[in-house]
Amino acid sequence: MDYQPMNQPPSSPAALELDQRITHALEAAPEVRIPADFAARIASQVPARPVVTLTQTHYGDYAMFLGILVTLAALFIFGLHSPDRHTFNLVETFLLSDFVGLTVWLSVRRHSLR
């Protein structure tokens, strides 16, 4: 069998014609035709969206309010039962900043919902 290098043009006229037909087919842009009713047909096949009803829950508000109460209770407990004031200074500071942060966040959030 006679093999030709890849970078050599074909030598026979039939191979040259085939090469030209392949090049023409690869360079020709396909004609794109979309039917006029295509969008309507696709839209008719899509199922209708179900109506979603949401009831507003306040679980986050309740959790924040509970967090405020627990933080306030922990502040009082640490404040009353702390014989050494230096030991719980960091814990009390953290709890106080947590209490203030939760209270401000919850009050601002409730005010913005109105």
C-alpha cells in the first residue's frame, strides 16, 4: 500500500476532488431555520407552575428572644455567684455584648418588618 505524508497535497484528481468537497463542506455554514410557532409549541408543553402559598413563621424571632432571655439569665447568674470577679470578667463581657447584639438585632429587624 502506498502511503503519502500528511503535509503533501493529494496527487490523483479523484483525491483532489474529494479534498475540495470536504473543504467546501467544512467551510459552508449551515442554514438555521426555526419554525414560527416553535416558542408557542414549547411553551404549551411546559407544565403549569403550581401556586405556592407560604405562611410566615417566626421561628427565628422566637429563637432570638429565647437567646436574649438565656443570655440575660446567664449574666445574672454569673454576676451573683462569682466570688472572684476577675475570673468571669471575660465571660461576662462576652455575654453582655451578646445580649446587646441580640437585642439590637431583634429590635431593628422587627422595626424594619413593619
